[in-house]
Amino acid sequence: MKHLVIKELPNKELAPGVTMRSAYLTQVMVTFVDLADGSVVPEHSHPHEQISVIVSGQLLFSVEGEERLVRGGEVVLIASGARHGVKVVGGPAVAYDCWSPIREDYILDR
């Protein structure tokens, strides 16, 4: 059994105020994302499917031009190739993102 402690994993800054840590197997990955109040993940797309679980805080998601305020306990599904971005509103936030296939650029322990 492999056991990890999230706060002990290597981290990567994705955008100012946005840091990510990751855990993965051969076909699935989860990233643990800490987002400072007011931080922004600019609009982008990628070939990976993404499920974003908002653990705490509030995120204003834009997916394919549709905006929605998403709070702790809610989930956003993002299809492969969909243009999307996020802005943190009303305080810091934490999100866990699930990926398929895994994102090679998010493997931080090599």
C-alpha cells in the first residue's frame, strides 16, 4: 500500500496564488489545489477529462462561455477540449481535480 500526506507532496504553482500537488496511478490522477482569494486560472483547454470537486470556498467557473458560482460540496465536469477558467471569490478555496488520462506535466516526484 502506498500512503501519502497531501501537505508533504511536492507542489507546483499553476498561476499566481494557485498551487497544486498530485497523486496518480497509471490511468488516473488527482490533484489537490489551493487557491488564494482573488486568484485566477486563465481560460484554457486540454485533452484530459477533468472532474473538479470543490472542497471549500467559492469558485466562479467559466466553461465554454457558461459561468457558474460553485461552492464547497459541489462538482464541475469538464469534457476533453472544453475551454474553461476559474476565479476565486470571497476567500481562499480548495479543490480536488480528477484527471483521465493522467497529466504528465503534473507528475512532480520524478
